[in-house]
Amino acid sequence: MSHRMRSYLLTWVGISAALLFMASVALAGPGKISGTVVDADTREPILNANVIIDGTTQGAATDIDGFFLIVNVQPGRYQVVVSAVGYTTQRQTDVLVASDENSKVNFSLSPQVLQSDKEVVVIYTPPPVVLDRTDSRKVMNAEDLSKLNISDITDAVTRQTGFTIDAEGNIHARGGRAEETLFVVDGMDVRDPLVGTKINFDLNSMNVEELQVLTGGFNAEYGKAQSAIIHVTTREGATDHYNGQVKFLTDNLIEETSFNTDRVELSGGGPIPGTRRLLGKPITFFFSGTAQLTDTYTPFDQTREANDYLGLGLNLPERTQNEFNSSLKLAYQLAASKKLTLVATRYFRQWDIYPDGEGGIGGDYGWQYKYNTQNRPWATNERGGINLAYTHQVSDRTFYEVTLGRTFTHSEVQPGGGVTPGDFTLEDLVEDGYNFYQDFNGDGVIDIADLDKHVPFPGFVDANSNGLYDGWGEGYEDLNGNGQWDRGEDWVDLNTNGIYDYAEPWIDRINPDTGENNPGQYDPWDDYSDLNGNGVWDGDEPQLTEQDWNRNGRWDGERFWDANGNGSLDGEGEGYYDENLNGSIDRKMNFSDDEDRNEPFFDGDFYHDTGEPFIDTPDEFGFYNGHWDDGEIFFDLPSSYTNPYQLQFVYLTPTLNGRYDGPNGYFDEYEMFTYPSELQFGYDPALPVLYTYDLGAHGTDWPANFWMYVPGKSTWKNLRDIQEGRDDYTHRTFNPPNFQYDSGEPFVDYNGNGRWDRVDWFLNPGQWDATAYWYDRTATEYSLKADVTSQVSKFHELKTGFELKHRQLEMQSISGPDQPYINPDVPLPAGSPWPDRGDVRDFYNHKPWEGSLYAQDKMEFEGLIVNAGLRADFIIHDPDLVEASEEAVENDQPGAMLAKRGTYELSPRLGISHPITDKSKLYFNYGHFYQAPQYQYFFRSNTGNIIPGGLVGNPNLKHEKTVQYALGVQTQVTDDLTFTVEGYYKDIYGLISTLPEYIVSGYTLDRYTNSDYGRVRGFEVSIDNNFSRNFQVSVKWDFSYAFGKASSALAAQTYRLSNVPVNKDEHPLGWDETHKIDLFGTLIFQKDQYPYVLGLKLPDSWLLTVEWRYGSGEPYTPSRYTTGLPDNQIRENSARYPWHEITNLKFEKYFDLGGNSRIIAGVEIDNVLNSKNIRTLYGETGNAYDSTHPDHDESAYSEPYPGPFNVGTDYDHNPRNYDPPRWIMFSLGYTF
């Protein structure tokens, strides 16, 4: 075995072990089995026939009408056995029981002729039309799920009518918002109550017993949902045998269609060894675990090292998305009527925020880090819990169930690069601000008057004009522009203050006694200023004579910031002002789009910015000041210099202007032949600037092509040659600086594409975006749930119960960590982390109570089934929240609101089913459905700076409300074909929106309110061919429209901040899609079933599934450039995305090993036709590859794009704008 293969296997062994370590959920609502037992010959009912569910202690006896009823049956497949004196025993197999439903099983017993008559076995066929079902429900069992090409709950749900998936992967049911769908696993809500986020739940078919999708008319038992309920019932271990599955899937066999995805599935269950002997009855278990690592279809170019991100002591491979899911269910039958069930789950996901987002952060947020992967933002989500359920059947018609549970959700979003909010440089402490030399004395040149004294100076000096700080260590200023620090003239630092100290000022006086006076020299009788207060006059700190190169008697060193106080420069690079004395430059870390810059480049070749040569004359004391003074002789040389601030960088024929031109920070042609005299030892201080041609010729002796390098004359250097280590410039032409990139100039290639790029909107290495989200939120829930169900008569099933939840909700969030927190009106709570920073902070810890009560009656009459119920939902706020709100109001804090203690709502439910025949029904349902808003809308704090987009929670929000009517017909056309059509009518009230609150002039907050409205109308048609003759076919068509005032809670605020009037008209919501079609077909051939095609015999034991889905396109708001209309006449969401389709295929081949063991080899292909479906487009252009319309910006440029659309910029070409391309997964598994 190769080292690579051994490493690969060890990796996945480690992942498998991690699944076993990771390990909420209450029981699902049980169903029931009822029916009649009659004499096969006379059709008379049989009294006291014994009906039992084989393998359990559950059963019943028939009454005088031959009727029997078994309640409290957990979902699953069973064998039901009926025996009666004088009749042959009959067994019906594969009896399917669904949650909250009545499975009708009728028996016809033949009289027993001989004592030895064998048991009659009948295979139960579930009725295609469930007559007592009054709600809008789709039910799939493990076998149904195994036929589909799915891996998670989203994939399964999208196969049903009434559902749309938006660009963020959120599920919208029948036109509702994403948070209106309840996800229930074994009776427990697995959503994050604080902040809505995408639900990822693995649908390993071995783990799932049943998946129910309810889109309307759900009973009073169900609450906290306005649009749909996704109800998953997991499998329970058998009492007398073991079964399970091991499966490995990968897409790495074909590189062209690979997303670098690997997946492992483990599951198994049965009796725990030894428990039967110890307890008399076994404790059963069922464990399921999955691990999936993928780089997705939009990978960044990055390499990750294996690490212990699960915290289990195992170094596991890390990819763009890393997902682990495990569950364990234990069950123990205490007695014939009593049962304990313990369920524990654990889910962990770590991923880059691209292409998937987290909570309110969209998946596109990470796209700007394409060339800065080290700092990419990432997120983690952990969910889990443990629940204990006790079921007691107190009589053959009554049982109750009590569930205790604890669940938690913990989510984090972190800026990349291993930084926390406290690591970002505050905006007012940034030290790498770009600086030119400053003309402090306003004489038009940078001279000694601007550069005197050894003192700090702001920002840094960009000596090589590449726009970057390139140095390390302590900073300096580059006076002569040679790109390096030139050692100054040393001095004796008498007072060890690290700077050169000039003499204390004095006034020359004549000695009153002797009449002596020494002008320019301090005498003991002169008056002086005692600056340091030592009582004596202090002169210039002495220089080291041998270092006074220009012999001017003064120190002329270039300034530097002596961070460690050792009197010398300890680093290289360009100068900066080390304001906080930490010995390193504090760089700007956070950048907004408008701060994006071109890729840094070296503008032109190196030259000495000397100014024209002149003769420096000494003063009366013999000192040379090193700069030109009026009256001093200068040598006029040719130049075409123009004002660079007017961006006139055209170099014309150089001419003489008859005046002295000094150093100006820009290029003059004569500076190709000048250099500072101090660069050579022993120079004449009277000639600060040396010139390599004849000064008297004034440039007339230059060669015709003076731009060419002339050995011995040219003083410039070619930057590329320097960079590549060459020093022969004979054949080089000078590249003058022009403050724009010219081909061939060295540059920093951030994106590695081999060419220089202007502003591209991507973040460069070492940068973070301006928001730099950081948050850490936790929701812990303790719950108590109790239900009592009683079949009080043949016609009435009463059910009542309550649920109480205590939640601990903690939010810690900072965005804009480079902004100082400066809001004195809203003090931060004690102990707040990083209290000095955060443009927007959101910190709170609240403990609300939430609960419900319900009662319902299921009435089953001949020709009429009625479900009627009433539900009450309530929220009780934490007393600390109420007290804190009172205090904030008293202190007149901006955004303060007095909180009420809570709120409640009552919701009636009604469902009616009228069986027209035993194979068709007419049904109707109506209900009010209330849902508490996400708690972030209640509690969002106002601890943020005074900014235009400030948001604040509303503790007095009410429940959001949906009123829905539905009317449908379902009929069994043939033995195998079922037709269903259902129409629905929804009105949605009190949706979350925002309203502005004007605090003071220039300061407006937006508060969450229940002020939005939506309406949905539609119908659904499905034609289902139940599995027969080796095939199954399904056709589904969904027609609907969803209109409303806003597609999100923040829409109104977005309008306000954009200075656009809030749209109060109803318009198509962002996920509205008029037509959706799903075609599904499966072929299955079991062992020894050999199909023939054109006379050719094919193998047996295989499955083939093909699915085709179509959508007519979601809405978007077009632009004036594509419509020709003015902005105020363009209706929101008045245009449509192109239609989209996807074809999926699944094939599996089974190899039987004997008994129940077999090997499964398969392949799954998503998007077989490789359709380029648009996920997100640009409203201005109406396409997904170019954000700017030519009529808007004619200067908008395009970049090469590997596709049919060679337009748009690199930033526009976001692969996430399209759905995934063709994806091929191969699988190999073993079941037993």
C-alpha cells in the first residue's frame, strides 16, 4: 500500500472515530392502526379476534363490529397478526405507520379446516389516498429517500410542491419568508431561535424512518410555524437483531467534475449486549453519523493543514466546508405499557463564508477575499442536545408522553488570519498613512527649514513611490530620495534623550566690565533660556568631528524615530511615525470599497531629486546651510516639469526657464545627470549638487537621445535591473515617473494573474474588509413537553398538551472593529470585551420563557373526518430585561423603550376530509398560524456609534401571523395512479420590518416593528404512480404568486439609507416563482429480476433514478438602462430571471452476500446536462457576468473571462452567481 493511500485511509479512520465521539430531540407523534376483522365467506364481523403487532407487546381485541384500534404506535413498518378461534391465522407484512395518522388494516379470515392449516401471509399495500388526512402533507419513508439523489434536508424538501430555495440556500414554503418553516427532528425544533440560519440536517436513509412535509392545515399540536413543518423521525434499534450500513462517497475520481468532496456515512443499531440478561428486556440503540468535507464548486486557491478543529485530539483534513453529524437513540421498554427513550445528537460545521453565509451574513461576503485567502472570514455552527421521553399507555385507548430536553446552538463568525477585534488597528492610530514630504515653510521647495530637527513626523515617506510601506524596524525619512536611510553625522548624546539637541537660545551682550563681545558665541555674561532647567547654559551636543562631512559645524542627519532609545536606527525601510512606541508600524487593516487601490507598482526608474546645481556660500560664521538662497549662483538646466497636481505628466522638449528650480518631489529631465555630493566622501560643501555634464553648456551637450543610459554620465538606475540583480544599463531607456502604471514597471501581483491590475474591489493580502464581522452567539434551551392522547370513542380522539421552554440567549457581536466606540449616550455594560472599539456592537444576555397550550379533537365519522383544535402561544420576557428597559428610559438613552412583560396569541385550527369513495376524498383546512419573531429582533442593543444605519430591537414585538385556507381533491385513478390538486390562499400579517425613530438632528435609529404584509395564492398538482411493475413515476406542478411589501426585515431601512422612498405597494417577493415542475422516475430490479432491452438481457439487482426540475425564474428589479424607463417608473421586482432546469441521475448496483448483507456500488450525477443556471444576477445589466451597463459608464472595462461572455471585471465574474455545474459522486457501501 502506498504512503499516500495509507495516509488517506488513516485520515478517514480518524473521521470515523470523530463521529463516534460526537453524539436532541424528543419522540415524534405516534400513529395508530385500526381496521376490521371479518369472516372471508360470510363477511360477518368476528368478535374477540386477537390483533397484535408482531415483535411488540401492543395489540387489541375486536369488538362486536369486528373493529379494533391500536394506539401509540411509533412510525415504521410492522407485521400485524390476527388470530381467532376457528379461523386460520393471518399476517399482514410491511404495514406502514406514519406520525399522527391512522393506518387502516382490514383482515378477512378463512375458517380453519384442519388443525395444521398454515398461517396466511398478506403483503400490506398502503392506500394511496389517506382518507383521514385533513392537512396538506407529503410523507416519505426511508425507502423513498433511498431512491433520491439527496444528502440533506434541503435536497429532499425541494422535491415537494410549494417550496423555493433562494440564493442563500434558505427554504421558502408557499411564498413565506425563510424563517417561517419549522424543522422538527423527533419532535424537537432544531432552529436557532436567536438568528435564523440555514438548517443542515443529514438525511442518511439508514437513519431516517420517516420524513413528513406539512405545508398547510397542521393541527393545533404544531406551532411556531407560519408556512411549513419539516418533521423527521429517526430510526430506533431492533430488539432481536443488528443492522447497519457503512458507506463512502467521493467525487475525486474525475477531476473535471470534482469539488474535492469526500463523505462517510456510518449507521447501525440493535440490542445492547448484556442488557437483556441484566434487565430482562434489552436496551436498544441506533447510532448514525456522517462526515462530509468539500471545497465546493467555488474553491479559492489555498492550502490548509490538517488540524484538530473538532477539539477531539485528532488532526483532521480541513476544506472549505467541513460538516459532521451524529445521533444516538436508546430505547428501553420498562413494561408492556411503559417506555423510555433517550436521544442525543451533535452537529458541527466549520466553513469559509463563501459560497455559504451564516445568519444575516450572505455567502457573497467572502468573495472579496479571493486573492487574500489567509484572511478569509469563516464560521462555525454547533448544535446538539439530549432528550428523555417517557411514554405510558394507561389503557388500551389512552396514553401520555412526557419529554424533558436540553438543546443548544452555538455559532461563531471570525475574521480570518487568526485576529480578534482587539487586534485591529484603530483608525485614529494608523501609522502607515501615505505621505509626501511637506513644504512647511511654503517656499515651494523641500528645504532645510522643512526638515530641521530630529523629531517624529506623521505617516511614512514613500521613497520608491510604490504606494506601500516596505520597511521593517524603526522608521526614517529619506531626505535625498535614494530609497535608503543615510547615516547622519554622529553626535554625543549628552542627555541620552535619543535626539540631537541644539544649543539653548542666548542673546549676545557686551561685557559691562570689559566691553568684550564675541558675536555668534555664547559668553558667560550673555542672557540665555534655560530650557532644561539645570541652571547652566547648554550648547550644541558635540559632533564627532571626523563625521562632519560637509564641514558646516552642525548635525545634518536624516530623522528617524528612535523607538528603543538607543540613539541609532535599528531597522531598514521607509520612515513612519511610531505614535504608540511599539517599535513597529501599525498598519491600516480595514478597507472599504472606496479605499481600494491599484496594485502597487514602482513608478519609473530611480533618480535623485536634487534640484538644479548651485554654489552654496557660507554665512558669516563659515557654515554652509546646504540649500539655495536668493543671490546664490545656480545653473539653469533644461526641464519640461509641469504641475503634477494637474496630472500633466506629458514630457515635452525640456527648456530653460531662467530661474532656480529646487527639489520638488517630482522628476526633471536634468536629474538624470545629477546626484547629491554627500554621496561621495570628501565632497566640497559649496557644491551640494553634482552634475556629470558641463554646467556652462546648460544641457546643450546632452546626447540627442538623452533618455538612453550613458555610462559615466547617467546617474539613474533601472529598477527592474536592480530587482533582478543586474547593473549594466547600457541598453536601457529611462522610464520617467508619471504617477500611472506603464508596461514593464515592476508591480506587486496580488492576484497572481501575471499582469498589473487597477482597482478591482478585491481585498489585498494583509487587508480585511471594513465590517470585519465578529460574533459569538449561543442559544440554550430547556424544555418540558407533555401530551395526552385518548381515543375516547370510536369517533373521537382527543389530544391535549403543553410545552414550556426556558431559553438562555447570549449575543456578542462587533462590526467595524477599527472604529473607536464613541457613543457617550449609551454606556457599555460592565465587563464588555474590547470596550474601546466597534462601530456597531450588539451584546446582550436574556432569558425569556416561551410556551404553548393546545387541545384538539379528531372526529372520524362515516363519510366525514374533522380535525378541530385551539392553540395558545405565549412569550414571557426576562424580568431583568424589563428592569433594564426602565432604567434606559429613565436615563433617556437613545432608542430606549419600556418593555412589556410578554405577549400571547390564540389560533383556531380546522381540517375536514370528506371521503367521496374509498379511493378519493375532498378536503379543506383553515387556520391561524402564529410564530414568534427571531429573538434578535426583540433584543438588538443600541450599543453602537451614531451612524445612519443604527438598528435597535423592539421588546414589544408581537407574533407574526398567517391565515391560510386550502381546498383539495385527491383520487386514486387506477390501482397505481393517484391524482391530487390543491389550491391555497394565504395572508401574512405583522411581518418584521423597520420604522425610523428620529432621535436628534442627524441621528436616526431604525426600530424593528410588526408592519409588513404579504399574500400568496396558488395551486399544486401532482400525479403519482406508486411503485409497481418495477418502476415509479411522479409529476408535480406548482403554480403560485407571492406578493408583499418587502422581501426582508431590513428592506425599509435599506430604502431610507439609499434616499429612496419606502415602497409601500405590493410587489413580487424576492423568492416568488410562478411555475415549478418536477418529473421523477425510478426503475428497480431486485435479485433474479432480469430486464430485457431490445432482446438484450440486463443484470439484476440495480436501481436507476432520473429527475428533472424546472423553474420559471424569480423576480428582480431591472434598471433604467435595460428598460428605458426613469428610475421612479420602474416597479420593484418587475423583471424575471431566466428559466432554469436541472437533471439529476442516480444509479446503484447491489451485490448480495447472503442473508441481509450486500455491497452497494453507485454513482450520483447532479446537473447531468451541465446547465448554467443563474443564482444571482446584476440588476443594472440583467446578467450574471457584468455589473455595469455601457450606457452607465462608458469607461467600464472588461477582463478576459473563461466563458462565452468576455465582458465585465474579474470581480463581476463571481462563480457563485451560477448554480453548481455537473457534479459526479461515486459511492461504495456495505449494509447488513
